[in-house]
Amino acid sequence: MAADHTKPRTGGQLIVDQLVAQGADHVFTVPGESFLAVLDALVDVNINVTVCRQEGGAAMMADAHGKLTGRPGICMVTRGPGASNAMAGIHIAKQDSTPVVMFVGQIERGMREREAFQEMDYRAVFGQAAKWATEIDDAARIPEVVSRAFHVAMSGRPGPVVIALPEDMLVETATVADAPRVQATDSAPARGQMQALAQALADAKSPVAIVGGARWDRQAVADFAAFAQRFSLPVAASFRRQMLIDHEHPCYIGDLGLGSNPELIKRLKEADLLLLVGGRLSEIPSQSYTLLDIPVPHQQLVHVHPDISRARASVCAKLGD
């Protein structure tokens, strides 16, 4: 049943109604008294709730849900130790580029900065670990903040968002409309860049592609496999991304992870063109940052990534910006 925008709703009801508006169908949680108003509101909607034994497991389940659906996995944990336990899952979501939104119960607003029981500054604690960390002080802003959280979690390089919920804010009421459903903002190369890529592939004598990162679906995997076969392009799978290329595909040459085949490493180092699609050359796929000569690799490098500010590849591509 759609929420009635003309009637006041508690902060807890608004949180849950925003999840419904965004199409969330599952919440992973370890219940806590600091967000009872949210738990009470979950009773009235068609959202599955999985009660977990430990917050780290809840956050990792949300991460897995985000990976499988492409939309943020939802996690709810209580303040202090609950949030601390969940840090492991948030760290995984950040490094794996997984959309996750985690709600954390918080102390009452009037008790802040007095070292209240289990008090933490979540903006500071999760500021580096999450893609965005914030706290909602006004129940009327819940639709705005949750909408932005979904935008941030899914757009560009996906990642986790942490939202702290002061306990007293969750029982206050506000009359406000639900935000519309968020769709991920796509980015794509310009026509000239695609033409340059086609020319680079035509000119290359020993090109290799590396597939990784997030935001792949079944069709994208199939499309890239067809693309690789069309150009007879050897393809390696990045660390923990073996599912992005069928291991029986004629272009598959191995996985670029821990203990990679030395012949694969040799082939990548001797390639004249590396096409990195979706992922980052972080520590493990870059073989402790030895795969390329930084900052100027001798291979021509094309990096396809949705967020230039977060690609974090110390490279110099010859196809321009």
C-alpha cells in the first residue's frame, strides 16, 4: 500500500517508506534498541527481514545482495559495537565497488559530544571507509537523504553509504512526500574515443583485455565475450571477477589474482595494448603494483571505468583524456 503523503509519519516510518519507494525488498540486520522505530515500521511493509547473529555478517549479506541485484543492499545495525562490527562488510563493499546502504542507530541528538553510552561520530568513523557517511537530524529530510544515498551508492563507481539515525529523530513526525525511485546514472565514452579504441585494437600486435569491477549483468558479460571473439582478443579476469568471462571461452587466458600463472603475467607485461574494462589495477591484480611501469607504462593502456576520480590507476593512456 502506498504511503499517505498528506499525513504525518514518524522518522521510522519515513525510513521504511523510502526503502519501499526505492524498490528495496530485503533488509539484513541485527536488531537494536537504538532504531526500534524503524523495526516497528518494517512490520507493515512487504520487505523481507533477515535477522543475523553478527553485524559483520549482516553487512556482508547486504554486500552480496548488492552484487547480485545492482541496487543497494540494505543493512541496519545498532550504535557503537554494532556499527564497529559492521565495518568489515563496509570495507569489502568499498573495495569491491558494491552498492550498499547501511543505517546505524544513534544516540539522541541532545546527548551528542558528551561521550554518551556507545556514542560514535559516524561521519568520522566511516568517512574513509564508505563512499559517503552522514547523519539525519530532521525527519523531514529523510526522503531527500535516502534518495541521495541511493544515487551515491549506485552512480559512478558504486560503493557503500552509511546513514546514522538519532533515536529521538526516529519518533518525531513530519509531513513530506516520498522521493522518486532512483536509477543509476550511466556514463559512456564519446564516439571519438570509441573510434580511437577501434584503431588501437586494429594496430595492436599483442593486445590483452582485463575484465573486472562492478555493474556487470548477464547481458554485459555476453556482449563482452562476443566483442572479444570478434577481435580475437585474449581476456584475463581480474581478482575475484572470474565470473565475468566463461572459462571455456576461446579468448579466456586466466585469472589475474593471487598466485597467477607466471606465463599470464609475462604475456601481460609483453602486451602492446592493455584494455582494462571495469576494474582497478589495485594491489592484487597489479601483482603488488609491478605489472605496469608507473607512471608511464610501456604498454598502451585503455582504462574503461565509470568514475575517473576513483579509478586510482597510476597510468598514462595514449588515447587522450
